[in-house]
Amino acid sequence: MQDSLRDAASADTLRKADAASPRLEFPFRSEAAFVFQWAIDRTQNWRPKYYLALILWSRNELARARDLLSQCGDAPDFAPFYATRAKAFEPVSRERSLADLRRAAELDPREWRFGKLLAERFIEDKAYDQALDTATRYFTASPGNYMLGMLHAKALLLNRRYAEASDALGKLNVLPYEGATEARALYREAELMVAASEMKAGRADAALRRVNAAREWPEHLGAGKQYPEDTDERLEDWLAAQCLAQGQPAEARATLERLATSGRTKPGAGRLLSALASKALGRQPEGEQTLQAWVSQQRDPQVADWGRRVFGGERPAWPAGAPANEEWRVLAEWLK
């Protein structure tokens, strides 16, 4: 009698669990794994598989978690499930992962986080036009969301729409948060990219104004200006010198001198530009010494070879497949 009552109570509890919303449910206790396995053996509902997969994932048993998530098929009508499965399958099946992201966005089109995940995936896959379309659509629907605003600006930059990116960032208000430098980095890249475009068009004065603007730290972008010793403006100095050379040679030389003698050793574009500045000042051996120091810091031989060619006076394209931050992208744009 007691066993039958207990079975009836268990079945009733399981029915309630099957009908309960998984929203904001994040099981994490190891003891719960036995409960979910018990439920999996007694119901066809996808929820216990999903919950057990989360616990297994937290234990770094990702293969078993993927298997359980796969068993759920397309039965779930819960958008975060598909976002979860997309993340789990990202390292092993990009196509399947993207399909699940799309499914999440279809199930809950008003949730901006799914749009953000989709746009970021398109950026990773270098599908920049799709990234811009997605970011624009979601940002238009939530114009006060600065996270989407930054992503929209980034997509504009990657689509080479530099002036539009600059305008978009000028209208953005980013709340300050710890380590909040992304919006300012986008702003700097946008201004310097526009400067490079102005230089190619022969408008040195307009280009110099953009370079000077890139040195600013707009308050509305959520980041306070760093201490001078932490602020690296060697890229700005190099571009400014190119602008000043058109009509203010003394100022151009002074800027190159500051760049050549900066003493900074960070292994990025700045040190290569210091070598170029020494060469431009007629100090070839000093430039070659700085170049060799820069080359020794490069992990990618393609980038090292690219830098040697730039120092030699060539204007090569950025090596295909090599990662590029905003400074390399700007320098590559200027070289065009």
C-alpha cells in the first residue's frame, strides 16, 4: 500500500516537473544528477536531459552533455535551450551551432541577447554583411541598448563604413563598468580609419583633425582617460606626421622624433612604427635595430615578414589568416 502511494506521489511530482518552466533554472548540485537520471528513465520529456546536461557540463563532461542535448532533438520550445546547445556544439560543429542560434532567435525574437550572439558568430565567421544586418535590426529595435550599439558600430567598421561608425559612436551613451574600454577602442579605430581615408583623398588637414580626435577619450563612451604612461599614441603620432609632412615639415619631424625615441617596447604596431620613424629621420641603423627587436617579439612569421616588407618600403596587404587588432587594421588601411 505504501509503495503504491509512493509511486503515485512520484508520478504526480514528475508530471508537475515536466510541466514546470525551465526559465532561470540552473541546477548545479552533484546530488541532483541522480534525480535527473531517475526522471530520464521515467519520462520522454526533454527537461531532465537538459538539466542533467548542465550538471555534466559544469563537471567538464562535455561529450556526455552534448549527447543528452542531442537527444532532446527539436522538441524544446524554450529559446535558451537552443542557445545553450549552440554553445556546447560550437567547437565541434559550427553549422549545427549556428542553426541552434537561429532557432533561439526565432523562438524569442524580442530577446536582444540572441541577436548579439548571432551577430558575434557572423563576425567570427567573417560574414560581416550578415553581422551588420543582424546588429542593425536588433539595435533599431532597442536603440537604448549600448551593448547592441557597440556591436553595431563594430559591424560598420568591419564593413568599411568608417564615417557611419564614427557617427554611430558619437550618439552612443555607454555606462561605465570595470574594464570598459571597448567603446573607446572602437571610437579610436573609427576616427583613425576616417583619417586614413582622408589622407588617401589628399585632405591632410581633415585627416589631422581626425587623428587628433582619436586621441580623445569621450566621456559618453564609458571610459576615463588613462595615465599618460599607460596611453600608447604611437599610431596617432605616425599618422599625424604623415599629415603634417604636407605643409608643416618642422612639426612632422618633431612628431617623428617623439615616436622614434618613445622607449615603449610593447610588441604591437607602435614598435614597428618607431622603427619606421627612425628610418624616416635618416637613422637607418637605429631603425633596423628597432625593427629586429620588434621581429623577435612576433609569434607569427607572416606578421614578421609583413613588417620587414613595410620597413623596406613596400605596401603589402595584411597577411591572410593573421589575427589583427584595431592598430593593425588601421595601419593596413593606411598602407593601401
